[in-house]
Amino acid sequence: MIKKLILVFVLVSSVFAVDATVEIVKKMDKLPKIALQDASINSVDQDFRKKFFKILVGDLRVSSHFNVVDEYMTSSYIGTLEQNFLSELKVDLILRFSVDFEPDGTIIAQVKLLNAKNGQVDSEKIYKISKKNRYPFLAHKIVVELNSKIGAPSIKWMEQFVIFSKYTQSKKSEIVISDYTLSFQKTMVKGGLNIFPKWANKSQNAFYYTSYNGLKPTLYKVSVRDGKRKKIISSSGMLVCSDVSSDGSKLLLTMAPNDQADIYQYDINTKELEKITSYSGIDVNGGFIDNDKRVVFVSDRLGYPNVFAQTIGSKSVEQMVYHGRNNNSVSAFDNYIVYSSREKSSEFGSKTFNLYLISTKTDYIRQLTATGKNLYPRFADDSETIMFIKYYNNESALGIIRLNANKSYHFPLKVGKIQSIDW
Amino acid sequence: MKLLLTSLTLAMLVFTGCSQKNPDVDMTSKDVKSKDTQMNADKKANDLSGMDANNATNNSMNQNNMNTEDNANKISQMIASLENSTNKIYFDFDKYNIREDMESEVKSNARLLNSMNARDFSIKIEGNSDEWGTDEYNYALGLKRAKSVKESLASYGVSKDRVMIVSFGESNPTCTDSNKACWAENRRAEFKLLP
């Protein structure tokens, strides 16, 4: 059964591997149908069990690799005949979980995957996480492994930390680490204006951010484990760390040491600062591409914000986007570029800023969003998933786009306004 | 009655007599004592003088502190008054050039900033944007706005050496309504003075 599912996914993936800019028109109905059962003992808090269930269902849905039964069901851990088949629902798989707490507060989850066609246990595993409020990461891990088990394309990004800053009031913002659903949140920096956080490396054990609390905007590096921070560099005017090279040794900074915002490359080991752009207008939002040898960035050198690329060390600049009137934020992965664009010449409106995807190898442009104000796109560590900020009905939310499934999901931030994000 | 009067008279005589009677003092001791007294007095005088001096210094320091505090308050008040008198400079959507209708505001600010009350202060121009667009671009846009104002002030005689610029992007709105009037109000440069 599992092997059949793997085969289906290989076939499906090979169709979509062609070009993500080609919009999926045909709806896939071959996704494995999965139901979830809560087999936790009654003494475990019901609210907690339902919250855990909700994250599991949400993850399975967002993966877009499953047809998920929403209904909350309970069962025994061994399961009756009826519970092991759920014949009325005609499911392919059953994910049965039992959560409990150890005396020191550790959450322990026993998880079974059943083949609903023959009622047999396909796999069983125990998961643990040390603190109750980290339960979303426990749920994400279960789904990431289940997804991998059935041979679906990786969704490892679900386990990653997201880091974002949020405005709490005028000239005040905090830096928060969360999961992608915002169910887990931990404030890392507060007090004054702290903005543009950026992960320092793939292991996410440190991050950079800009503080406006001193004489000049200053970039700091913070260790996640002990909260210790170290000053990296200051600049008058403004200072943003837009990107970090894959080995973590180089930063792309937007800074304005002489009242002029340009993109610089900073080597954190040698402390060497190299000016990349030299246009007298606005150059911001630099991102490494092509093995960190080139930089994609936003510039208003044509009279409006647009996307360009430049090889580090060379002066020649290539225009990358030929559509839109205001393309003010960009992210790149392999040969794909996603950007936030205002199409209309009219300045304001509810559908004004949308996300678009282009490939450097084709002429197609694919629109990814249609409503609200959609900004700050960021590719995951793969080309299938994009995170972004969505503003809609006076609320800000973290958005996730799953390109192959042509689906978009939003997780609202209940307090504050998201300023910038990274993962 | 006679007895009482007599007792009182005797008491008066005794006390009067006691006050007039010179003590029988050893001269040597007196000298020593007088030296000691003198030393003590010196010491005391020194102490006193020291204390007096300290008191004088403290007094003068306290006086100075009070003066400094007074001055600081006066400066703060002056700065607040001058800042309130400056005109905010407003900008069009996505733009950072000085509008025609803002030229007179910049000129008026230049006159104020070069006036006798203001000319010893440094100037910080804060650039701001509305909430539209991504914040990193908006920080750069705010900075360009502040720079435009700095250049314009220079053309009206305000030395660039006095002026520093900073951008707050969309972090510092004066209003949060979702309408054109509020967005226009947020697209601005503001002035702060520094002693």
C-alpha cells in the first residue's frame, strides 16, 4: 500500500517538476485519504488534545499531499475492528496518537500509522518534547515523518523556526521566534525599535537584527540559546541585513553611511565591507543567488521599484522583471524569483499588492495571490513553498503558498503588526 | 517669710560670687591647654575651614548643579518650542522629491533653524513613509525623503554639517486610519534638535 502511494507521488512529482510557473489546472484526486484518531487517556486535558489534533490536521492539509478528514475522532490505542478500518469513511490511512505528560512536564506522544485497507499497523513510534508550549513542533515532526514515509516530497520546512518582528506601537517593535502556524511564540528581543531579524545560519541557533535604540542603527547577532548579543556594525541613516550566504560568512546589508542607501557585502570574519551598488537612488533587499556569486535586489533606477541582478565585483546590472509598476520586495531560489508587485497605476485598493513568480529560464509570469496586501515573500529551503506577510481587513498574518498545489494559507497574528519575517 | 528672703539673698550672693570668682588654674596646664586649645582650635578651625570650604564648594557645586539643571531645563524647553515651530514636510506616494507646495515650508524651516535661538543646535531629520509597500523599501524611501530635505535646507543656507538624517520607515505613523488623508499625513519628514 505504502509502495503504491510512493509510486503515485513519483509520477505526480515528475509532472510538476517541469516548471512551477505553469499553473496547475487539473485537480489531483489521487491523494491518500487520511483520518486521525485521538487515543489519549481521559485524564489528559481535553483542550490540549484538541489543540494537538488541530495542528496535525492543519499540517497534513498544508502539505497538500493528503486528503484529510477533518472530523475529531477518538479511539482506544489498540483499536477495535471498526476503529482500525473506518470503512464508512473509505480512508487509506489512519493516524492514531496518544499524548501524555511525564512528571517533569515532557510531552510524550505515541503514534501509530494504520493501513485502513487491511487494518494493520504500518509503523509505530514514540515522540517527546521537553516543554508543553512547544507542542506544535512535536505535531510538525510527526507529520513531516509521516509525509516522508509515504514517499511524498519533503515538507521539512514545517519543522523550522520562523523569526519575525512585530510593531506593537509607534517606534516600538519586538522580535519573536515561532513555528509557521504562530501557535508557538517566544519573544526574544523587546524594548524600543528592533527590526529586520534574519537567521544567521541553517541550524537557526543565532540571528541578526537591527536596533534603533542607540545613537545609530546597529546590527547585532544574538545567540538563541543564551540570548547573548554581539554588536556587528553600525550605520547612520538605516541598516538592514537582507541576506546571509549559505556558509554564513557573508552578509548582504543595506546601509547608508553617507546618507545614501546602498547594498554592501560584509564578511563577518575579515570584517571587510564591499560596496555592491552605486546608484544614487534606492537600492535595497539584496539576496544571494547563483552560489552566492550574484545578488538580486530592488532598485528605483528606472523611476519605480523593480527587480535587478548584479554579479558581485561587476558593475553591470540586469533587469529581471518586465511587469508591474512597483516591485518592491524579492526572494530567489534556484532559477525562480518571487516578488511583490503593484499592478495598478492607482495607488491604493484592497487588491493592490500581489505576489508573482517568474523563472529566469522561461517567459511565464504566474500570479500567486489575489486578495489583500501581500508583501515580503521568502522562499523556503526548496522551490515549492513561499512564506510571506499578508495584510487583510486590518489584520496581519503569516502566509504560506504551496506552489505545486496552487494553495495559500494564512495564520493571523492576534496582537501587533508583522514588520518582517525570515525562516 | 524672713527666712525665705534671707535664703534667697544668700543664694544670689553665692551664685554672684561664683560667677565672679576666678578659678585657681595651673598656668602650665593653662599654657598647654591653650596650646591644645590652639591646636584644637586650629584643627577645629581647619576642620571648620575644611568644612566651610567643603560647604562652600558644595554650596557652590549645589549652586552650579542648580544652575546646570536650570540650564538643561531651559534648553529642553527651547528645543521643544523650536521643534513645535518647525513645519513637517509631506511627500507624494512613492516619491521623495520636495513638492512645489512644500518649498515655502522648507524655506521657513531654514530661517528658523538659522535664527539666533536655534543656530547652536544640531538638527536631525527623520524620514517616514506610509504603510504601503514592503518595510525595507520604505526605510530607504524615508531616508531619501530626509536627504531631500537636508539638501533643500542647504540651498537655503543651513549647513549640512549641522544635519544628520535617519529613517523610521513605516514604524512611526502619526495616525493609523485606513484612508488617503492618514496615509498622506504619514509620508513626511520631521525635525528634531539636539544640543
